[in-house]
Amino acid sequence: ELADAILTVHMRGDWNVEMRSQTAQQMQRHIPQLNAAGPWAILNVLHDTLVYSEAIYTDTRRDYAARPPHSQLRAVAFVLSPQAEGARIMASRFRTLLDGVITAEVFDDVAQARSWLTGQLHPA
């Protein structure tokens, strides 16, 4: 979903490297338009599980770190459903996943995440 310079990605089911790659390819369609328009953000909504292979976490961090220097991506939010498998155990992993790479935060609901991202894109 794309609205107000925020690209929302819904992740359902068990993620593996192939599923992550397919999603990244789908997201790539929007990136030129977003970069041309100015600062933008990503809102990742994880619905079913937070338990993934180590490669998913490593690849995610690597890909955000390897974004092009001209990228206008400013912030990333993760919405972790409290009902998702591993929510209590894995939330801390998502809180530190992008430390030192890009501004990122973890939220319980989409409205909070969207509000925070809007603030990141349009600071007062």
C-alpha cells in the first residue's frame, strides 16, 4: 500500500528468503517514484509470526544498510501484532534490528506507527 509517502508492507505467514525476495521486488516498483517525490518511509506490519530464520534478519539489516546514497528513505516502523507468534520473545530483536543503519521504531498498532512516521517525514 502506498499513501502519503509511506509504503506499507503487510507480512503474513512464515517468512523465508524467497518470500522476502519477492516482497522486496514488489516494493522496488515504488521506490523511484518515492525518491523523486522527496522523503518517504516504510511501515512493516507483521501479522502472524516474528520467528524467522537468522538469514531474514541479517538480509533485512544488510539491505537497509546498502540502500543507495541518493535514497530519500528516512524511517522504518515495525508493527508487531501482540498475537503474533513470538511477539514477546522477538520484539526486542526488531527494536534493535536497524540500530546504526536507519531511524526505526517498533509499535503495537498501525495508527501509532503511521503517526510516528509522519513526524519523521515532516519534523516540526
